[in-house]
Amino acid sequence: MYFRHSSEMWSEFPELVPGVLFAEGVTADAIVADRIAGYHTVAAERLAQGTEGEMPEIQAWRRAFSKMGMKPTQYRCASEALLRRFRQEGSLPQLHPLVDLCNAISIAFAIPVAVFDLENVSGDLEVRHAHGSESYLTFSGEAEHPEPREVIFADTAGQAHARRWTNRQSGLSAVRKETRSVLIVAEALHSSASSDVSRLIDVLAAELASVWLLQTRRGVLSPSAPRFDLSADGNVEARQHRG
């Protein structure tokens, strides 16, 4: 099993920097409140200096959404949506310790972070343009079909695990109480994305090691190293660390 972006995506968005982390052994009983509070403080300090729409990380995603033909204030990347909610409500909903932690890190870095339960991903996972025949399951249980040419996270079975790239994840591979194996993907397009994504992935790995006592495999992808292999004996064709 592997994760990658299509060659067409790299061609259209050469500034893209994806970070990927694979972990096994996640549980739903971890205590992460103090850790989350620290990242919320970072996000609050950034928001005190200006709204999320003024952040370079968010501006880069707005340009990408406009390039894809979508109104960026109608379809927001995940980190912008979270920052907006956090700014308005002062908190984020509690869903699962890992998801809550990833959401907190996402708003601290202003970078979209997706968490996929690999039990419900069939075969390989690729960020690509939709054909229009793929199936997408909403969190309310409704089935949808992405528009042709829409950017999605698609598996080998034609299931879309995210729509409009970083806008909306699927209910199919959402993290649940019984989730054990996860793939975490962070993507950025701003000028300092390379260093920021690398730091974000390292922070995530450190949190997983500290909270769940897990070793992770992780990497930062590029056009010359676009693929992350999840198999135990596979080689990650990207800059990879061990933690």
C-alpha cells in the first residue's frame, strides 16, 4: 500500500509540500487536554495579530482553490475552517484524542492535517483529479459522487476519502474509537512550506511517541520522491525519519 499525489497534481502545483506519517497502535483512551491547550494558545496568539485569512498559509490555499475554479470563501481548506471556528467560538469540538490533537496542531501551524483510518482504505491512496464515478460517503451516511476533475483522495477501489482536496474528509475513513492504524497527511503551498511541514510532521511524531508510546514512519514528499510506502518492508521514497 502506498500514498502519493498524481503527476498531474505535481505539475499543476509545483509549490506543494506534503508531509506523511504512518502509525499503528492508536487508542481512544489517551489524555491530551494539556497538549491541545498549548497548541490552542499558539493559534490564539496568531489570531490576535490578524484573522486566518491574512495568514500566508491560508492565502496560499485560497489561491489554489481559486485556481481549481472554486470560490475560496465558500470552500475553505480544513485548517482555515478550523481556525475560523476557533476564532469565533474559542474552542474546537472533541472527537477523538488523535483527531483533537491533529486539529490543534493544524490551527497552530495553519496547515491542513488529515487523519485516515487505514482499515477503511482499499489498496493505495492517491491525490488526483476525479473521474466522476468515484463514491464519497458523508458523515451523515449519504453517498455522493465528486465532480469530474475535482481533486480528491482516491483509493484503488474508487472510494473518495476527501473532496475538494483539503476541504472535506469522508465519513468512511474517519477515525473512530476502534481505529488502530492511521495515515496522517499535512499539505502546504506557502513559501516556507518545506520547513514548516517538516517541523509539523516531527511535532506529530513526537506527540505520538509521548502520548501513545508509538514509533512512526514519516516523510516529506516531493516531485522527485513522490511516493510513501506503508508496507512494513517497503522503502519510503521520500525524506524519511525514524522516531
